[in-house]
Amino acid sequence: MEKRTIKPTTMVCPLPAVMASCGTMEASNIITIEWTGIICTDPPRTYISIAKQRYSHDIVESTGEFVINLTNKDLARATDFCGCTTGAKIDKFSEAGLTKASADIVACPMIAEAPVNLECRVFKVERLGSHDMYMADIVAVHVNEDLFDEDGRICLERAGLIVYSHGHYHELKRESLGRFGWSVMKPKTRKRLASKAAGRGGKKPGQKK
């Protein structure tokens, strides 16, 4: 396939489309973030990068805390709204019809409607240019009860999560191309998992769901 070379740009897609809440229960804000991800598993660590001119930048800078709230199809409009407006002028929780929920550890509120909430506490800041990167420990995670299966596995495919890709929001479909490791799975393991799935009326490992 012939390719076209373009100027250097941020062309890693798709990206998570999350709403990061910050501040306090009394004086809170929400910022929509695409620059986020996992940077370490042990200890669990994440980051968000915020443009210096954004209202939430100074809030996170001063408090050192935020909550990453995963978003789904039902929250798509609120996600876009919170990314296109400023908390310096409006109460985004109120205007977007979102509900504040108290976190266990950090002072800032969680978004109750989000299927998953990650409480985060900043441990390092990197000044990168247009954005500052706030690297943080994940100090608590909250997951909607209906996303757990009978074995306690978190089934995020049920959440209808959305991503951001080159200017557009997209819903992650539930179709699975294969579970982790299926390309090198031993026949014995494949047979065992297939038997387990059949007992629940599911699909064989590696099959599309």
C-alpha cells in the first residue's frame, strides 16, 4: 500500500475519551482528556496531560489530585460538552447533568454516571511544552457492579466505552477479535477454555463474540 508522508503530528489513535474531575466537592470542575494512559502496573500509575491555559490545569497543579472517569455511549454528549466549555464560567456538573459522588481517598468528586472511576494522586509533573503531564498513583478504583461476571472478572465490553479518534468519538463495539494470548495458546488451554465457555453458552476462545 502506498503511503503519504505528512508533518509530525499526534497521530496515535484511537485514544481514551475520559472526563477528569478535579477540585473539591464544593468547588469542582471536569475536563475532557484524550492524553491519558497507563505508565506502570506495579504500582498502578497513570497520567493526564493538560494544556497550560485550561482552567483545570491550575486546579490539578494546586491540589495534586484528580479522578479519571471512563466514559460510555450514554456520556458521549457530556464528554464533548465538558471538553468544549470552561469551568471558569459554568458549573459543568450542573450544566452537563452529571452527579457528584464522594471518592474514598481524594477530595475531588467522582462522576457517578461513569462506569469506572480511578482516584489519582500526582507524584510527578513533567513540563512538556503546550501541555504539562501529571503522573499519578491510582489510589482507588470504583467499578459498576453490573460489569462483574460470576467469577468476579470485570467485563468492560459491557460498558459501551467510547474512544476519540482524529476529531470524532466512537463507541467500542462488543465484538472480540480474540482474548490476550490466543495467537500462541496451547491446544490443551484452548480446549479447557472452550469447555468452560460452552458451559455458559459462550463462544470458543479466539472466536468473535
